[in-house]
Amino acid sequence: MSLPSQMKAVTTIGDGNVKLTTIPIPKPGSGQILVKVIAAAQNPSEWMKIQGIPTTDVVVGHDYAGVVQEIGPDVPAGTRQIGERVAGFVNACISNDIGGTFAEYTLADAQVLIPLPGHISFEDAATLGLAGFTACQALWQNTPNVPTLDEPTKEPFSILIWGGATSVGQFAIQLAKNAGLQVITTASPKNHELLKSLGADAVFDYRDSAVVDKVIKQVGGKLAYAVDCVSTDDSARQTSECLESGGHVSLVLMPKVEREDIKSDTSFVYTLLGKPINLFPPYQFPAIPEHYDLGKKFGSTMSRLLQQGKLRGNPIKLVPNGLAGAQEWIEFQQAGKVSAEKIVYRIADTA
């Protein structure tokens, strides 16, 4: 069955807003696939990029779950199959040559993705992309002494996941537990039970003025490793206070880390796609082949955990009318009204 020539898509209009329109379906380039998007999830990245990088007629949306429709040139033989169920992310809101997922079809890297087991719904799978890969990156990209899923620790030690109710935090909790670690995390009290259900061993209110002391008391001393899934100056300060000298904090943004006796690094998930990145300072990176290899590995790892029932997506808020409400829901997220869940669009519901 041949594809139509046009598709519905949400695109930028140059003033920090978006519109639902009709545009040509793209053709996959070297190393890419064309995915028929069944569900797309929303992240803060949408409004941040729309506001920070003014563009016109560029497709919005980073996370997708769907079915492989076409395979482009230079994809290793046997890597992908037409009709295969997959989920992942793209570096959207920049150029239509690299994809955007708030659309009926998106371009995506053929190898940095998650092959989906049949029992996982597309709506749940749509939450895995940016957040799942970022969590893997934060735990394992620059921390060689943190146990991996291939070699779980036999002597569990504690790791702090600051901001456990964030999308990244929820995945980091599950991944760390699967690696055999004891997980200490922070969140609003309303989300404590959710995080315990994901495997957190102890959860503290991040607003508590004594939260740092309580974390240290729970562990019996300061920690060696932490992931700050919020990464404001304030959260970086509090997370750092929980670490011993020589400790390591992985960040998801670039806040100021004042302590000079600890190590810190930022996980920038788009480097896993193996392409140069030139957004705006300091988010500019060359292509990093080692990160591309990690991206492929992380996708396979999450696929295996899904198959084994050891990983689950974020709670979802499935919005009505599909992509027709994208402007409203992007503003909703920008206003800080999303907590412990992902806004998900079912593409077929688009009015």
C-alpha cells in the first residue's frame, strides 16, 4: 500500500507558537527510517526549543512510538523491518531533515531506538524516548564505577535520584534498581507512593528544609553518586551537599555546581544520536561516535527490560483530539501544570 503524499503535523510559526497544518511526508535519508507515529509524548523540550530557537514551518515533538514504514539507505541489513514496532526520540524543532514527532510520520535514526515487545501499548511506549535515554546516559555514560544491568552489583550501595517524580527520575529509579542499587529519591509527598512502586527504597520531600540531613541519615553518611533530574542551581546545590568529597553528580541541564571537590557532568541526550549539535551556547557538540554506540546499547537494554517486565513507562495523560490541541497543551506544560505524568497524543484522534 503506497503512502499518501501529505500528512498532518504540528509546526512552528516563528513567534513561540505552533499550528496544526498539512505538509509533505518526508523521505528517510542515510541511516534513517520513516516511522508511522501512533502516539507521541510531550516534554518540556518542546516549549523550551520553540521559545529559544525561533523557527518557521519546522515540525515539533521529540518522543514517538509507532511502526517502521520505510527504511532509508545505509541502514545495516537486518537492523530494521517494515512493520516493526519501535519507540524513541528525535532532535526536533530545528530542521525537518531530522524529524519531528507531532505528526503522522517522522524520520528517526534507524539504530538508536527501542524495539517494542508486543504487550507494550504505543501510548505507554511514547514516554520512553527522551527521558529513558537520558536516564541511561546519566547513570552510565560518565560513571564507570556505577553498576550496569549487564553486571549488577552484588554489594548494593545507595544512589541519590533528586527529582524522582520527573520523567527522567522515574526511569532512573527503575534502571538503578535493576542494577542492584539502593535508591534514595526526592519528590512532593503526593508522588511518594508512585516512586516506591517503581522501586525507590526511601523518598523524601524535596521542600523539607532538613531534606539533605535526612538523606545523609538514611544512608548512614554521604553518598558517592547522585543524579539531579531537576538541575536548577538550587537542586544542584542540595544534591551536591549529599555527596562525599570526590563524589559524582550527573545533571540533565547545566546549572552552577559550586563544590569543587566533586565531579559533575551534564547528560545531553541528543549526542546519543551521533550527529553534531549546534543549538546555542553551551549546547553545542561535535558528533561523538562513542555516544552513538551507547545510544544503540541503551535502546537494546530498555527493550530487554520491557520484555522482562522490569521497566514501565511514565503515567500518561492522554489528551483529547490528538494533535489538534498541541498549542494548548504546550502552554499547559510551560505553566508548570504537569506533575509525575506525560502528556500523550494519539495521532489517530487528531480532529
